[in-house]
Amino acid sequence: MREVYFVEGAGLIKIGFAADATRRFKAMLTGSPVPLSLLASMSGGPEVEAELHIQFAEWRAHGEWFRPSPKLLEIIAAAPYQYGQAYRDVLALPRANVIRASAARNFQ
């Protein structure tokens, strides 16, 4: 199944697609300098993603990242698969522990 997903980071929302939104989100966590939240996902592939990119072009901040608009937030709220803060916290905790351990080693 292909999914269009919505990820929030630093006040922006990424609209992307992947075969597995949760797996893609986990991969994004390892490379992100800011905390991320997987907000929601829905069925769809590159065609749906491209339609959303066109629909929200005036809200584009950079690449696949968009400033939140009322309509975009409505679409996210209506998406059938909701994740939100609790999901991010479960995934981010191990990452935060690794970052803290690394920082402690670097500043000793």
C-alpha cells in the first residue's frame, strides 16, 4: 500500500509519500535536526502527493515542506490514519537517549 503522509517539524508540514508512512517517518527521525511528529496518513501515491503540492503551492516553504494553512489542517484532520504527539513521543524517546549520550561524551 502506498501512503501520503503529513509530518510536522519546526512549524512546517511535509507532504510526502511512501510505501510505509511509519517506516519513512522513523528514517526521517534519524536525519532531522528538529523534533518531528507524524501527524496522519492516507492512501495514495505520487499522484495524490503531487496534487496536494499543487493545491498548496502558495503555502510552500521549501521543497515538500509547507506552512500550515486552514485547508491543509482540515485535510490532515480528515485523514483516516491519525498518529499525533503520543506516537512521536514513543519513537523519539530512544533517539533522545542516543543524542543525550552522544552529547555527554562530546562535552566531558
